[in-house]
Amino acid sequence: MALSEMQRVHSPVDPVLYPLLAVVLITLGLLFTASFFIYEVTSSKFSRNIVRELATGGVASVLLGFGSLFLLLWTGVYV
Amino acid sequence: MGRRTGLLAVWLLVVACYLAPLSAANVDPNIVNTRVDRKLDLATQTVRISSTIKFENRGSTPVRSYLLALAPSEAAHLAFIGATQGKGRSQTTLAVEAVAGIPGVPSSLSLYEVALTRPVGGGESATLEVVSVHTGAEVPYPAEITQSEEQLVLYTGSLHLVSPYATASESSKVGLPTSLVKAYTKAEPVKKSGTEITYGPYSDVAPLSVEELRIHFENNSPFAVADLEREIEVSHWGNVYVTENYKMRNAGAKHKGTFSRFEYQARPGMSGQNAIRELLARLPPRANSIYYRDEIGNISTSHVRSTSRVTEVQLEPRYPLMGGWKTEFTLGYSLPLADFLFRAKDGRRVLNITFGCPLRDVVVEDLTVKVILPEGSTDLTASVPFPVAQARDVRLTYLDTVGRPVLVLKKSTAVMEHNQHFQVSYRFRGVALLAEPLLLVAFFLALFLASMACLRVDLTIAKSSASYQADLHRHKVRDILARLAALLTARATEADKIEAALKELSRSGDVGAARAARKAVEGSLKDSAKSVKALQDELDGAGDAKAAAKAAAVVAKEQQKVTAQAQLAETAVAVWEKKLAAKDGEQRMAALHARIKALKQEVRDAIQALED
């Protein structure tokens, strides 16, 4: 099959968006991280709610995970 | 009996000898080269011989293939051989294959069979263009020169096109870099004018005539020879990284004596003439993030020019490479993915990128091309237009778990002609792209889980100490008070619904709806009152009298407020049902409103005090 008949493969996310995504996702991720740790240090062993901890931590890690991926891509470390 | 078998063997041998010339891969005596024009380009270190061969089939059976031969001196240095037919847009590349063991041809000669595009019938003529590239055919002579001397080289080749067929007329033109020629083979007719030597025309050259051609001439063009390792790393996030590690040396006449930088700088055209001063790399368009460094660090002498068709990088080695000197450096660049990666209809990804060295006029002795594909790629196949050695490897880099599949392609003696596109096709599932971000997510999640676990570990040694117990007790009471505060706040919101229902009543006059709303609110308040009682019991159980008193006060205050709100609702409904004079009702309601307002504030303050 000739190459001219094939479809070009593009990145799933336009590389132009990498800086924006990195900044937005990491900012939100850090906010959730802050909220997670504030809750951790203000709650006591009696008042702690594991569901709330896992939810905040989970959201924060998803945001930070994708944010740091786009940060790597933005800086030129194409993983 | 024995005599008879002997006779049979002889007879068979005769038949075999007679039949042999008729097989396909034999020299067809009916082919005659009617005209051969050769051009020998000796301007650089690589010798390019392009021959235009016009041949005629004087037999009656059509000819499908044409044989080419190379003299041992040419074959030893052969890097590339190719044949084309036709000119301009109709030019087609023909398959050239090495063949051996053809009767009538000495085994010292290398033979190549060219498959013609269409058979040449009896009496017909056809024209072939054959290009062969030879490296190392120009030997520096003398082998060592001083800085101020020019480089002289000795070329040994073949005077004729070595052909298994008879040649009617042949001429050769030799192109030289300068007009300085020390000696050359004088096979009449021969003419030298300027930078060109013309041999021939020779008529009726016998098949397989080998005559040596020797030219001793000046050639100052740099003899850059390198070992090159190219790494092509594909990232589906939109990039193709290329890293090229060069081990380069100047294979020209060796530098003799000391090197004078002053003389080199002061007389650029006269000193260190065979030195490699700069290199030119022709990279694909839209190449970016180009870097050039060696072991010490960045080499700043480089220039980049980009056009829509090519990105040219001009590099100067850290020091001029005099004859025999070596250097090692790395050239790296990034390319946009969409220019090189394609998706076939069956879902396979196809990488289409150039194979050879992007530097101009460099002979690569050992070329290794490593194609590093994203993690999760399977079923790798390469299609290269010339023979290469293939191997597989695995590479672990950023965010890898099982490693990236690597296809290693090796080729010895690569020249400009090998700078062709090749394809690597592989299977890749789009989901595999998520592996890297999910790895990062898992890493952060592990951090959060670790900190959760750390806070849950109680490392107190003296668990029975008074201060520890007091602390525990304080936390427990505070937690109950916080829960009580939350519950009371929720109750306040619930109770406020009564007032909202009354407002609705004053607008619509629907007494039934107001009654129903009040009933619902009172029901839910009754339920939550049980929870309040339970919390109060828990507080009593904890044995903190002060906190229990504080809580009881708040609960009592809150009860007063709820009662006042109930009274307000009763009064309003009574007024609407005309059981109460409007004037009295207004007065009573105004008083209740004021009382509720004050109580609300008190309850709010008391709840806040619980949490402090």
C-alpha cells in the first residue's frame, strides 16, 4: 500500500495545548493536594473520613499525573 | 560393461556442455553494446562512475536481462550499484542482483544481472544508465603531507566498461577537482583539457577486456569517513527524536610534523588544504531543537538555515580535522510526527524516514540505525531498499515499564546513494498511550496513600500516660461537638423551611400546603432530635461535664427557637382561617418574628462556640 493513500498520524492532543494543559492541570492538582493535606492535619483519628481522603487524593493524583505528563511534553521530553 | 558406462558419461558431458550456454543466466552473444559513454567523477573521495550503455539485440529471441561486470579493482571498493532506464519522469529503477558461476566469465570478475523493464526483441536497441559508487579507490600518495602541502591521490580503476558483451564504440570522461595531474594512463586516443581527461572513442572493444586506469592528481576535498549510530525514537505524543553519534576521521593523507594554528588561520587556502573545516547536514524540513555537542559539551560554531524543503545545518568541528585526525560528536534534532508516521487501512503504523547519513560527502563505514518504537508496539517489520542486517533490542527510557522495542539495522559502507527512505511498520493499540500518564497518576496516588498511612500510625510509646489519655479524650469530645454542631446547623436549615412555607402562604393563601409543609418539617425535626439525643448521650458517656453542659444549653436554646417557629406558623394559619382577628394576629406575629430573630442569632453563636 502506497504511503500517499495512508492517513498521517497526529498526536492525540495538539502540542500547542501542552503549556496550557500543564499549567491548568498542575494548578488544580496542587489545590486539591493542599486541600488533602489540610484535611489530613486538621482531622483527628475520630473525625477522619476515609472516603473523603481517597476522593481528594484521587482527584489530585489524576490532575497532577496528567499535568506532569504535559509538563514533560512541553519541556521537550517526549515520553 | 565398464567401457559402455564410460562412453555414456562422456556423451552426457558433451550434451551438458552444449546445453549450458542456452540457460537464462548466460552471456548472450547476440547482445552488442553499440555505444558506451562513461563519466568518472573523481572530484571527491567517492568515485561515481555513470555509464550510458546503448545495446542492441542482434539475435531473434527477446532479451530480459543484461549482465554487468566489474574489474577486481573496482569491485573491491564498490559501495553502491544501480541501474535505471528512461529519462525524466518515465525513469524507472531496475533491479540489480549479483550473480556468480557463469560459464565463460573469469571468476575474478564480479557480475551483476540487471532485470530490464520490458524485453528487448530481436533487432531492437535499449539504453541503460548504470551508476556505481566506489569508496577508498583514491589512495593518498604520498601518504603523509605537511600542513602546507596539497593532497595528491592515486586512483586505480578500469579504463573500459568491463562488459561480457562486445562494445562497438566507447568513450570515457574523467572529471577532476583541479587541473593539477601528476600522471595518468596514456591509452591513445586521450586528451586532457583543464580538469577533464577524455579517453576514447575506442572502437570494437573485446568482451571482458580489463585494462588498468591510473591517475595521480590533486584532490584537496576532505576525506571524511565516519562510523555512525543513528537513533530514531518515535513518540506518539507528536515527536520523532533523532540522535546521531559520529566517530569521524580524516582518511586523507596523514598530517606530518607540527600543527601551526597561526599558519592555518593566516593562509586559509594554502595551509591544511585537506583538513575538514566544516560539515553540512541536510535535515528534513521542520527539524527543530537541533543540538550539536561532544564529550566536553556544546559546540557553538554552527548555523541553521531552514526552508520549506530542507533544514541545513552547517557545523564546524571543535578543531580542524587534519589528515589522520579523529573526532567524536553528537548531532540531535526533533521532527514533527505527522511528517513521518502513517496509519495504513489495516491499522498498522508505518514510519517512513531516511536511512543514511545527513552529512554531505561523508562515507559511513559502519552505519547502525536504531528505530526505537513506543512501548506496546508489536509485530515490527522493516522494508529497506537495499540489503541490511537486522536485529532486535529493548530500550528502557522515561516512564517505561517493560521497555521499548528497538529495531537495529546495520549497513557497512553507506554513501549518499543510500540516503533513501525506508519503512518500519508495526502494530500499536491507542490505549497503550495511556500507560505513561497512568504511571504518573499511580505514583502520585502512592504518595497520598503513604501520607494517609503515616498519619494513621500511632507511634506513642506511653499509651497509658495521663497527657496522652487527656489528648485522646479532648479529640473525642471535640469530634462529638463538631458532629453536634453540624447536626444543629442542618436542623436550622430544615426549620427555616417553615418560614419559607409561611411566605408562600401569604402569597398564595393555600392553607393546606402550608400545613403539609409544617407537618413534613416537624416530622424530620423529630427524627433528627433522636440523633441529637444520641450525641448528647455519647457526650455524657465521654465524661466531660463542661462540654455536656455547653451542649445541653445549645440544644435547649435551639428547642426554644423551634417552638417559637411552630407558634408563628400556628398563628399565621389561624389568621388565614379567620379564627383570629387579623389585628391581634399581626401583633402576635411581629413579636414572634422578633423573638425568632434573636434566638436564631443566639443559636448560631452557640453552635460556633461548640466548635471552638
